Amino acid sequence: MQGAKGKILHRLKIAKGHLEKIINMVEGDEYCINVVHQSLAVQSALRKVDEVILENHLKTNVADSIKRGDTKKAIGEMMDVLKKK
């Protein structure tokens, strides 16, 4: 997970930077459209975090579950995640 963990932390720090920028923009009464652009950047960064986490989960936990014969459980977990999107 270290490779994935590094990618996840990097992307979370990007999102954190964008979020801090949004807070400063709102406090400074910035133009609304500029705030929305920053908000969209945060959302994009968080979606990328989700992608990295899910990819890592598929490659590790899901693969291991399938090898152990827990296919139904692994598929159920993934379906639950997809339903929340």
C-alpha cells in the first residue's frame, strides 16, 4: 500500500490546499464564480483520491477475497460503494 498510500496522501494534500484557498476566498469576499472553480477543483481532487483507493482495494483486498472464495462479499462491498456515488 505504500505506493498507493503516497499517491493518496499527495492527492489529499492537493485537495486540502484547494479547500484552504476556498476558505480564504470566501473570507475575502472573492467573486463567486472563482470560488466555484476552486470548489470544483477540490471535488475533482477527492474523486481522484477515491479512484486510487478503489483501485488499490480491487488489486489487494478484492483479489484476495476472490482467491479465498469470498466473491459474493467482495462484489457486495463494491456494489455498496457504487450505490453511494
